[in-house]
Amino acid sequence: MTTPRTVPLATLFGIRIGVNPSWFFALLLMIVLLGGRFDVILPDASPTVAYALAVAAALIFFVSLVAHELGHALAARRFGIETQGIELWLLGGVARLSRDSRSPKEEFVVAGAGPLVTLVLFFVGLGAGLLMGSFDELTDAVWVPSSADVEVSAGLAVVGWLTFVNGALFVFNIIPAFPLDGGRLARAVAWKITGNRQKATVAAGMLGRGFAILLGAFGVYELMQGDSIGGIWYLILAWFIAGAAKAAVLTSAISEQLHEVTATDIMDTQPPWLPQSATVLDAEHETLRPFDAPWAAVLDDDGYYRGIVQADRVRSELDAGRPGVLVAELVESEVPRIPPDAALDDLLQSEALRRLGALPVVDEQRVMLGLVTSKGVRDALAEALPGAEARA
């Protein structure tokens, strides 16, 4: 999900998109800078037109950022990784994925999908620009020459800038510095070579911090040259990348530790259940009420898992005067179930587990092995990471 301070904008492909309040500052700054740019490159246009184009260009740029993050999100979905939301903020955008990658292939595909989308947008802009004018005119639209006799159309001015900025975004993102996409691609390669995700993450994190130092040094240089806006911007980027690299290494280490604990380690191996031939009266008096259970698993005549029956459904039948209704008629088979090898960090992200309070552990043969409860997950988390339960 998006963070509490996020302002919701839209939902695309079932993914909620929002903006952090800092995004409005970034939008305003970009409009001001672009307004001045278009005022120079379009001398015959009024300031009103120049700033209207600036608003359009800035919004289209942020749409391209959303497209970049959607690339990550949709690639992650292929591997069963859900996206809790996409958020735009001061320094760009971020797709909040429900879990980390489980293999080098997952990491490589998910990390590479965003830059691939940006690269496609760059070539689309390049093609559109060449259709609207000559290569020299497109170059003028990108670099804003100082000669007064050079002029381009308003449309080419916008397309030229968007093409340039998507190209720059692509190059910046593939720098092998964690947590940039290039750093994640580097981690995937190192992970494949070493076979150890944590070692690969540490190595990529060191690259990220090294890049942050270089970026910070360049920011100081820009400040000394009198470019206060550029210098401060590079220093902010350096601070963010250094902090994010350190946090990503720590998060990966925690995820690695939690991934070692599976559902079979924490499940109740003797949970209450109901045969499908039981009546709602039997279900209420023999299982649901004695165990104070909001639902119970239902097994077929051969002992295989069929689904669950909710206590509310059972009591509705009893209130309606139908105690002889079989629980088989009330089974909900679409309720999520947990595979035995499900990791603790995956269970922490399970919306169904939070909603139902417990989920059955069922193997590929539909044999119910046990029951994982929310309390069991919290206890396991507290044992694996002392103090984590209080922070959760």
C-alpha cells in the first residue's frame, strides 16, 4: 500500500499510484526551470505559453516515471511479487514491492524492466522528434543554443526535452550503484556468480556508497563553481543513495534471516477441522464454539483439504432454522492457503492472514499439514529478531 502521507492519484493494472507531498515541490521547481528554458528556446512565444508548455512537459515527465515504475511492478507480478503501491516523490518514483527477489533471474528481470521502459520512451521521443523536424532542430531543442537565430517549434521543444531527460534517466538508472536499477542488475549478476544473495547485496551496496561519495564530491564542486541549485541537488541525491544503499543491505540481511523460517516451523500441527459430512449444528457445537474459531477447515471423505467454512455462515443457517445443512454446502474453496515452504517474510506480507487470523498449510497433494496463525507469525518474528514484534 502507499504510505499514510501519500496523496492518491489513480489506480492502473490494480496498482495504486500516489504522490508524496515533496512531489509538489519537485513539480513546481521543474515548471519554473522549464518555463525559463522554453522562454529562451521559443522567443516568439509569450511567457504564458512558455509556462503552459512547462506544465505539460513536467506532467508528461512524471507520467514517464510512473511508466518506469509500472515496468518494475508488472515484471514483479510475473514472479508472484505484488506491488503495494507506486509513489512519486522529490527524487523520482518508487514501486513498493511486497517482497525481495528470490533468485538472480527474478532480480535481473524486475530491476531491468524499469530502465527498459525508459529506453523505449527515449526511442519513441527520438522518433517523434525526427518526424517533427530535422536532427539539427532536435539537437537545438535539447541543448538550447545561445544563438538568437535558432528557433524550433513548441512541440519539438517539449519532445526534445522529454527525449533528453528520458535518455539521461536511463543512463543514470543503469549506473551499477545500489539501490539504483543498475546496482540491482549488478547484484543479480554477482548473486548468480557467487550463489549468495547477501554477499552480492553487500558488494552492490558498497558500489552504491562509493557512487554516492563521488556524486557528493561533484555537488561540492558545483557549489564552488557558483551553481548552487545543481550543487545542492547532487548533494541531496548523494545523501539519498548512500542512505538507501545502507538500508537496502540491512533489509536484505533481515529478509535472508526471516526466509530461513518456514510455515512448517511455526504451524499448529493439530488444528481443529470438520468433515464435509458434518452438519452446521455439529460444526457449531463440536468445533467452532469450543475453539472460539471464526472458521474451520473442511476435509473431504478421503481426508483431503477442500476449503473453509465461516462461523458466520454456520450461525446464519442455525438462526434460519436449518441445523441439518451440511458444511459441504457452505465451503469456500477460494480462500488462500499456505504451501509448507512459505517463508516467514512472505507470511508477514499476507493480507489474507491478517484478515482471517490464520491460514491452513496445505501441500501439493491437498493434504492439510497444519495451521499458521497471526500470533504464531508474531512469535516467530520476535524470536528471529528480538524487539521486532514491538516495532511491527
